[in-house]
Amino acid sequence: MSVDLAHIRQVMAEADCLHPEAEVEAAIDAVASQINAQLAERNPVVFCVMNGGLIFAGKLAPKLNFPLELSYLHATRYCNQTSGGELFWKAKPEISFIDRDVLIIDDILDEGHTLGAIIDFCRHAGAAAVHTAVLIDKDHQRKARPDFKADYVGLTCVDRYVFGYGMDYKGYWRNAPGIYAVKGL
Ligand SMILES: O=P(O)(O)OC[C@H]1O[C@H](OP(=O)(O)OP(=O)(O)O)[C@H](O)[C@@H]1O
Ligand SMILES: Nc1nc2[nH]cnc2c(=O)[nH]1
């Protein structure tokens, strides 16, 4: 499928900045402090959820001041679209985490299907405990598990389609240095 780069550029030009870079960086610092206070003695296996978790995990990990193992998993249900479908596992974790604490790092908790399925997978596969960190929690009433809250949340945002800091618009703008909402979405 060909990509209309002019459209991709226009989306950025017209987007609303919800959280500028300095605010996101401060939120990442705050999450790191909380994790340092709570997981330093837990010898966790940390999994970045690709692709969206890449920037958050990459910025967060060097701020964690204790020994950990770091790897990735890849589960997706949006496939570069702006509405989600079935969860599809592209890569399951390769590091063993049986009887270990696991920390899952993802960009966004939206309806929560993705994180819920990852947590279930880790628990069934033998994790001793599963902790979750998300850069942003979207505020709406459509949560798959209404009582579930991520353990560590950087920021919250309104119910719009957002991009930047790892989150894409049609596969683009994961590199945007702030969290933006698409005009009209
Ligand atoms: O809470 P949910 O409604 O399940 O949505 C959140 C998930 O959606 C995005 O992943 P996506 O499937 O777009 O894959 P990507 O990370 O490769 O962009 C995001 O990275 C989260 O993992
Ligand atoms: N980029 C992006 N991915 C998502 N996955 C679930 N919700 C969102 C969103 O608002 N933006």
C-alpha cells in the first residue's frame, strides 16, 4: 500500500500537542523513581512491548538503577490502523521468566486488551509477579477490564487517537517529540 507522505506531514502540522516533550520527560523521570523505589530488590525481567513501547522503554531503562534483564515481546492489534482488532503475537518472550518478577513496558493503555493478554500470558507461563508500566493511560469508559490499573503510569490523556513517543499514526511519527492528538480523531 502506498503512503501519502503529504497526508502524514499534514497530520503532524494540524495535530494538537497534548503533552510537550518536557512534560513527557518529567513523567518518565517520575515513573523511574517509583520503579526504583519498588522493584530494586526484585531482579526483574523487563519486557518492552514492541513497537510502541520502544521509546518509553529506551528512555526509562537507563534511569533504573538496579540489576535487571531487558528484552522485548511483540503483540499488536492495531497493525498501523487507528482502531484495534484481534491480538496477534509477532514475537513471544525469549528470556525465561519462570518464578521471576516481570515488568512489562508499553506506550499506551487504551482499551487494555493488549496489556491484559500479555499479563495473562506471563502469569500462565509462570511469572512470580507481573508489573506494568505505561507512558500514557487513555481516559474513557471502554476498558476491557475496568478495575485494572497499570502499576506505573506516566501521564493520562483524553479519548483521542494519539501519536508520538513511540505511538504511531499509520506507522509514522513514532519519533514525534511529544504526545499529539490527530485532528478530528
Ligand atoms: O489498550 P489497547 O486498546 O489494547 O491498545 C494498546 C496497544 O495498542 C498499541 O499497539 P499496536 O497494536 O498499535 O502495535 P504497535 O505497538 O506496533 O503500534 C500500543 O502500543 C499498545 O500495545
Ligand atoms: N498510536 C496509537 N496507538 C494506539 N493503540 C491504542 N490506542 C492508541 C492510540 O491512541 N494511538
